[in-house]
Amino acid sequence: MKHWTEGFDDDDADESLVRPYTITGGRTTSERNDLTLITLVTAISEVSSEAERRLRRMQPEHRTIFALCKRPLAVAEVASALNLPVSVTKILIGDLIETGQMRTRPPLAFAQAGGIPDMTILEAVRDGLRNL
């Protein structure tokens, strides 16, 4: 029988063999329904000392998200920066929101338009994607 590590090159040694469910403590889906790919997340700059203690006890990925989001970033951008699946990133962001260390908001275009994007914008995006 083959050992599970057979077939891995030493070149892959720097890549993590940790599965995403380990990072999330076994959770596979986010409890938050308001986190979409384009939801903007921002770290709260002045968090309480209790929130800072909780952040130190969290996974390194939580701390990385907190550091990345000093300026507003979309959930998809955070996932890309972490090189993690979006589903895992949503769980980690949800943890930070729950502990009062982050806040979310819809993108400005959606907020200004009452949540419904202008049809001309959608058509321009569609046309741009077709041209790729």
C-alpha cells in the first residue's frame, strides 16, 4: 500500500498540506448569508483589548485578513491574497465580524443604486467578457 505522502516532490515542501477544514475548525460553510464575492470588508481600526486578545488566539489566516483589510477589500480579493478558496475565506471573515474586528458593506455602486446595478453597467461587463 502506498503512503499518502508518496508522489510529493521536495519542490512542493513549501506548500501547505493543511486542509482548509483544519483552518476553519472543521466548518465547511459560512453562517453568514451576506458575504458575497463583491462584499467589501474592512478591519475596524480601534478594537478593544479583549478583541485584540481574541485575534492573537485565532489562526494566522485571521490575522492576515485583519492586516489586509486596513483598507476595504472585496471578499474575492481577500481569498485571492490568501490563496484560499472563497468558502474558507468567508468563514474566516465571518469569525472576525462576529468578534467585532471587521465590518462589511455592499460596494458603492450597489449602495447608491439601492442594491440594483444599472443595466448599462451589466451590459458593458457582459460585452467586455465576450471580448476576452
